[in-house]
Amino acid sequence: MMASTGSPLIDGRTGTLSRETIVVMLTDLFRTNGFEGVSIASIAKATGIGKSSLYHHFPGGKDEMATAVMEAVGSWVTQNLVEPLLSSGTRQERIDAMLENVTTLYDGGNQPCVIASMMVGAEAGPVFPAIRAAFADWMNALQQALQETGASPTAAREAAQDAIARLQGALLLCRALDDRAPFGAALIAARRDLIAA
């Protein structure tokens, strides 16, 4: 989901992959397999990182890894979805900036939502509050942007919920059908309805 922000891939002190690099790798694993579908053994196999090195960076094991992934996801959501929505631009400018970043996030419908994927099996786990917060932050920022540009609170809330639900549902269809078209259609419809709200 997120690319490295420029810190080195190798930790100069230990000669091993940096924690940030491992978090990027973990994000891809959790996005594809969900919280429940990822184990320490599968992480070690997929990344080529030994279990001892994983525990060096994440003494709390899988829960700490998932928490680190959700912290990175939360930061990405803030920078790329929330901040553009709460900028000083017009409604169209804010919506277009958000949707451009959503398109990048989901690779035009080729990638599932890491937040939604993490929910599978994580409902009672330590990362669920972060999962809920990421969706809530996005929806609240979208609602606020609509209200600041003239929508009533009710219309803004309904439009924000509809847009996010439409995009998330389209990702599910894309994955099930192996077809990016539903995501493209959802983007067009979400933009139309958000600008009209």
C-alpha cells in the first residue's frame, strides 16, 4: 500500500532489513491474506526474514506486526485522504485529490483494501480499534469537506457513507471477478454523487 518514505532498506546498525521495510512487506501480506491468514511462519517464508529477526523488530509477535501495519496505514490515510479533503480547495478539487490517491492506493482496482482485509479475524484483536479509526477518519473528513462546501450534515453523511461503501464493494467485485471495471465505474459514480451532494 505505502512505499518506503526514503529511509534505508538496510539498518546500518544491525545489517538487517529496516523495520520500515519489513512493515511495507507485512502490509502486502496482510492486504492479500487478512489478519487471520497470516502466521509468523508464513511471514518468515514470504519475506525471507528469519523468525528471530522478526521477533527482534516485533517482540510482541504477529499482534505487534499488525499494529505496526495499521499505524503505517493510518498515517497514509491521514496524509493522502484526510489532508486533501480538509484542504482549502473547492469541493471538486478536494474530491478529485482524494479519488486520485484512492486509485493509487488500490492500484486502479487491482489491489484489495488492506484495512478491510485486516478485519478478517481481527475483530477481537488489538488492531481492531485502529482499523475502525482509519475508516472513521476517512469518512469524517469526507463528510466535513462536503459540509464545508455547502452540503447539509445529513446529505454529507449519507454521501460520504455511500461513496466509501461503493468503493469498498467495488474492490470486492474486482477481486471476485478478476476484473477492474467495477472499480472504475464506482470511482465515476462516487465522484458524481459527492460533487452533487
